Amino acid sequence: MDTMRERFASVVSRLLDDDPRLAVVLAEIGKDGFTDAARAHPDRVINVGIREQLLVGVGGGLALTGMRPILHTFASFLVERPFEQVKLDFGHQGVGGVLVSAAGSYDWPAGGYTHMAPGDVALLDTLDGWTVHVPGHPDEAETLLRDAAAAGDDSVYVRLSAHSNSAPRDIVPGRFLTVREGRRGVVIAVGPMLDGVLTAVEGLDVTVLYATTVRPFDARAVRATAEAAVGGVDVVLVEPYLAGTSTAAVNDVLADRPHRVLGLGIPRRELRRYGAIDEHLAGQGLDPGALRERISAFLR
């Protein structure tokens, strides 16, 4: 199976052939995946080098001319380092584009904390109108990338990951998918967290919603699930980034009824020893065993 990043390069290379409005902007990272596309479209595959602020600025400039820019690098270099440019060159100028990240919260542990961005989605939450996709499988990444490329002039963030579920789901951009139904609570698994969540809640009487688009938040799915509950409703969020990033979204959806929310994700405590992805999951309390313990304790 190819990775999400490999699928990104192949899908977007084909989209460049079909849509003259698209342009890809890179900051050295990922350039090898676009070698053929750069030969075919030298004016629409642009590598600015290791200059992340310029990466975003060039993308904003292309958007001002009517192009649909697709920007790619690691999440820490795409959202955190050039955040002022994202805020001004896209948001303030009222133009849109597609930001496609890699490395996420801890996808390349050997790279150290400079290559980790657990706060990326929370940071984008401070801006107006961004759509945020978090695929859990390369097939889902392709669906969401195609949707993002065709999304008019909207601003879209696609968070790719080396962490992946074993099989794709039949997702619809913008909608949560009901994977299983129960009566004692709701667990919302975001992107690559689904497999671990399903293992963790085996035998528990809970509904599992699968979220691959987290902004806008699918209020209708959460409310429909909550309506089936008697009395108050308990919601557990399991996100592959900063813990509690979507807690406010759940509270807003359920503001008119009794509810409790537990936000599980990457805590603010920094891990300074870097191993593999599985070791980071365990260290952050996001492996199936720890998830089961934390979810069970909350539902009790």
C-alpha cells in the first residue's frame, strides 16, 4: 500500500494535467514526488527552497491571480512557522488555497520536536472559514484531496499522516461516518485514530463516529446520535493532535442539553525521547489499552 504522501503526489500530478488553474508550491520537501509533473508543467510546479514563509506568500500571490494553489511541506513548517503569512496572505486578502501537510504530531519521531506540530489544527481554529480534513487512509486522502482541489476559492487544510488505519472507509467530505451504534456514550475517532478506538471500545455499548473532516464540525451527526440517548450524553473525542481541540465544537452542538465531554489527544506535556509512532501513541496514552482504560473510567 502506498502512503498518504505518495498518494498525494500521484493524485495532484494527475490533477495538474486536467486543471490549468492548479499550481503546486513546494519548499524542497516532497519535490521528488513531482519530478515528472515539473517537467510537464514547469510554470505550475514551483519549488521555493527551504523558505516556508515565502512558500505561503507565493501561494497567496498565485491565489490573487485566480489560480488554485496547493502548498505542501511538514505541518510544523506549513502552519506554525509561517502562521503570520497564512493569516494575512490568505485570510486577510480573502483568497483561498489548499495546504497539505505531512509529519503531523509525531509521524517522524527521529526528526525531533522541530518536525512535530500537535497544535496545527488548534492554531488554524483561530482563523475564519478554514475547512480541515484529517484522512485515516491513503484512499481517504485521495477523496479529500480531490474535493479540496475542486473547492472553488475556499481555504482547505489536509493533514496527511504516516499513521494510518488498516482499511479505508466509505467517507463523504464534511460528514462523520457512523461506524457502530451503542447507548452508553459517543466516541468520535478522528482520522488515523479509528483502528485504535475500535479495539479500545470492543464490547462497550457505545456509538463510534468516524471524522475525516473536522472543520466544519458535523453538528448534525453529533446531534442525531445525542437524540438517541436518554437524559445526558457522554462524548469522548480521540484526536491525533492537541487534546481538546474540538471540545468547544461539541459543547456548542450540545449546548441545549446535559452532556459531558472528554478530549483525548496529544497533551501539552512534551516528550523529549523519540522512538517510533507506536511508542509515541503509548507515551501519550493513545494506544488501545490506555484508551480503553480512559474511556471506560469516563463512562462510569
